Amino acid sequence: MAPMLAEAWPALPPERALPGGLVYEQKADGYRAVVFARPGHAYIQSRRGGDLTLAFPDLAAAVLALDRPLVLDGELVVVQDGRLHFGALQARARRRGRGAAQAAVSQPALLITGVRTGSGLVAAGVNEGSQQVGDPCSRRPTTV
């Protein structure tokens, strides 16, 4: 499965300019990833098809805790000093085993997704409490 990729534009479109009620959002400075999960198994795939699961055990554990089959397309990010930090993300991606587990504690990864009302995840209660529930036009991303 290929992730949805960002497109570069010189300026933001004006409000209600996109056809069919489409909305836009800023691209986070991270890795595009698709996360596949079912009870007892998680797999994190890079946009080029590489396996990132061992580098991000915290994200794998988070989706396993949901205990349901799902596929999430999103942007994998790491926050440092209150901001998204691409260098910290790259450093995390190179770690495996004990190093990856230590990095997961000191700099946890987040997956920013575009889950919206009406999706199977919301219907299954994964998004309960989010401002997106009941607001199909919300531009607020969901993080795992």
C-alpha cells in the first residue's frame, strides 16, 4: 500500500476554494509511513516500503494496545524542545534493539494521521474524545 504524499504549492488556497469540500493541511516535517496492525502484530512501513518497526517500538506498542485491525497512513515525527525535529527523527530511525527502546523513552515518536469522522476507526471508538468526532471538516490531525 502506498502512502498519500504531500504536494508543493506556492500558496495556500483561499477558504472553500477546493472542489467537493476538500481540505488541506500543512505537511509535518517527518517520514511518511503506513502502519498496519492486528491483534498481536504491528508493522510500520516507510513510503518506499522499508520496515521501520524495530526503530519505533513505541509506535508499534501504541497501535498494538488498540487491539484491533487497522491501517494508518500518516507522518511519523519526533518532538524535541517543543518542536518537530527532523534530525531527531533521523537519529531514531537508525536505532534498533536496546538503542531504539531507550530512544523511545527519551524521544517518543508520534504518528500524525488524517483520521476523520465516518472512518472505521472513529466508529470503533479509537478517536473517542477527539475534537474530530462529529466534525467531518475538522483540520485537526490525530496522533497515535
